[in-house]
Amino acid sequence: MNDTSHDLDVAVIGAGPAGMAAALRLSKASLRVAVFDEQPRLGGQLLRQPPRSFVVKNWLPGRAYLEHKQRLKEAELTTDIDWRLGTSVWGVFPHQSGIGFDVHIVEGDQSRVVSARRLLVAAGCYEMPVPLPGWTLPGVMTAGAMQTLLKSQGVVTGQRIVLSGSHPLQLILADQLLDAGARVERILFAQPWHRVLQAIRSPRTLIESPQPLLEVARIVLRLKRAGVPVRFSQSIQRVMGETSVKAVEVRQAVQGVPSAEEPEVVDCDSVALCYGFLPSSELARQAGAAASPCQGGGWKVNHDGSGRTSKVALYVAGETGGVKGGDAAAIEGDLVATSILADLGIDAEDSPRPVELHRQMEQRRRFAALLENVSAMDDDFFLSLLDEQTVICRCEDVSWGEIQSAQGLHPMADTISAVKLLTRTGMGLCQGRQCEHSLRRLLRRSRSEAPTPESAYTVRAPVRPVSIEMLCNTDQMVSHDAFALERSIGSIPSLPNKDSNERQL
């Protein structure tokens, strides 16, 4: 079945739950499979492993991680998969044969090109950044970043910690912080309690998802016994401090918007914000896959329910196609692997039945939708957190006031790309991951319309920062015309004078 014109049968990008599950399934069919991941060890963000140089005592205890840790152990013992860890994928282009893709990677101090008949992007997700006054101070981070330090190295970021947001991950993080001996001053949920209560009272939720609800109940009871206040309809309005976090201003939220009442000041030295997650869809979109807007301002890659995207031979699994959680990602990895095998004409007898995998996925998608609805805050809430000096684009140091002034001076700047050109917002190393969703809220407020492709940054290679020196150190000649390939997948418009542009580069 192997095609000697390609290095691989399947390239998998991402070594989290979805990528590992898919790779393990594909390797059993004797396919040439490689998995590329930026981290030095397997597991993704869910199973963030400590460095090999030391051991974290009692790493990730609890039933929620048990099955994932078993899969991790199986993956680490598997020799039929080429695990390319510490490797960054910066671009994907069609293979010169017209079948499959060239995957451009940075590995060590060299850039390489690997070709594959099929490509699976399982790049996971990242927490939605939420700008507010003081959010750039040392000591302010996302809940996921704080949790990563705990998981991978047992590091607690402060002595007095305040958690604020709308997502239930706050409760899990607080539980883990207590285990680590940290003091959690307060947990703030911006949404009202009745919205949460209404969601968990659903009979279908109670029947289909009793385990996560019981876990939440256990954590809430533990927090109460530990004297940790859990407040609803409250949020941080401002982080106070000069060179580090000293305190936060907390306001009551009325109908989703902070009230005008005098704020309460809570002393602390570390803050975690958590308002939800955005799919890491940039690489699949750069490769030509169609995408749709999702809650919070991100973009999820469209697929047929079995991982097939609008681009032939390109598949997605896990959070890239919409945030659903680690359990769902692992199941979807299995499901998409069966799709790839079927498309390659391989009948894998030991593969799970797609019908059963679809049933499991539907159940988890419903629970994910419930969490999304419970956690969602509207545009007015996020806009109410901003003042003129609030930095929106951290890479280019562009404030909210500067963005609004640019729009006022140029009334025709009614697309996200136009604002980018005027202010450099989104031109930094993160390529808009920190600020795109905030700009979309501004445009929605001023234009009162739903997101469109024009309200997204154009995703172009390199999707990860890579030096020109590194590109010059490619280990093989790239025979295709990169300009023509980007035009073919719609990443950039046709250039009138290609030779001139190549000389400029």
C-alpha cells in the first residue's frame, strides 16, 4: 500500500489525545506514520509531562486522567510510529504530484520538508485571551498556563491566587492548587448562578454525563470546606500593581455587564483568567480547509463529522474542529483514523465500529455545547472590561484607544485586515491569536453583523515564527513554486509580478 513518491502515508500534527489515538490506530495497519509536535514529550496540554530530567510526585492523579495516561504509556512503547517531538510545523503545501502534501517543519537547527499522502491536523486549542486593565502585569496568566506549570513541574505561581472567568476549568485548577498547598483567595464566575443551575438540571445531562457533574460537586464541596469563596455574577475589572500583581478590583456583574458600584479590592499576587478556549485551526486553514466562526471569536475547521475537510486528503481531529474536551478528542482521533483507512482502501478488522464512535461523539458534543453555553459571555461584557489604555495587541503594543482612533480617522476601515494594516494589530509573533477575537468584537459592535471570512486575518505560512536563516537551512531543495502554491489554496491573491516580489524577498 505504500507510495514510494511520498515519505509518509499519514502525517499527524499534534501529539495530544486526538493525535495519539489516531496514530496508534493507523500504525496497526502497517502504514508509515509520523507525529509532529512542538513539545519535547507526548501528551499535549492535557497530559503535559514534566521534563525527563526530574519527576513530579503523584503526577496527574484521579480518574479523569487514567485512560489518557494508559494511552500515553502505549504510545511511548510503540516503535511503529515516528514520533517527531520538539518539531514545529510552519506550513503545508500541495505535493508536486497533485496527491497529498509537503509538510514544512523546523527540527533542531534545520528546516525540512516531509511529504505525506494524507495529513491529519490535531493541533488542539488555546485559551481565549481576555484583555482588561493590568492583564499584561507579571503574575497574570490564563488558567491553562497556571495549570501547565502545576502539571509539568509542580510550580505554583503565587501565594495568594484569584481565579476569574466563566469556564468550569477554574474549579479543576483550584482543586489542583489546593493539592499543591496554594492559597486560593477567591473564584469568580461572571455568569449568574441560575444559568449554571438551569443547564445541569437538564435530565439528558444528568443521564449522559453524571461523572463530570459528580466531580464538580466533589470539588465545590472541598472548596467550601477549605474556606475558598466561589462567587457568581462577579468578575475582575482591573488588575492592580506597578511591576507585579498586588490586588484586583472586583465588580458585580448585572445582566452580564459589570455594575457601576464601587469595586471591591482583593489582595493577591497572582491571577488566572479563564473565559473559554479557541481552536488552533491556523495550520489547517493555511492548507486550504474551510472554517466557520465559533463561540468566543475563534475559527473551527469544517468537517463531515468523520474528520474529512473541504480539502482532499486533509483531515482534522480534536479541538481543531471545535473544542470538545480531551475525552472527545481521543474518541475523534479513533474515528478519523477509520476514515483515513477507508479512504486509503484499507479494511482494518480490529478498528472500532464507526457507528459506535459516532454515538459516543454525539454524546460528548452535546456536553461540550452545554459547557460552551454556560461559559459564554456576550460582546458587551468583554468590551466593558476595556479602557483606552488597555493593550489589545501585546506583540505590537497597540492599545484599545489606538485601534478606535484609527477606525475613527478611517471610516472605511471596516474589516479586520484594514485595521491590521493601519495599526499593526496582529502583525506580531502570535499572528493575531491574542487579539483577533477582540477586533472582531469591535467590528461586530460597529457593523452589527455576523462574522464573515473578511472578519478574519488571512492565515499565511509561516504559521509559526521561523527565522530566514532557518529557511535557508532546508535539508532539501523545494521543487515547487511557493507563490503558485499559495495562490492555488487561496492564501494570498495572485501577484502581478512574481519575479519582482521574489527579488524583494
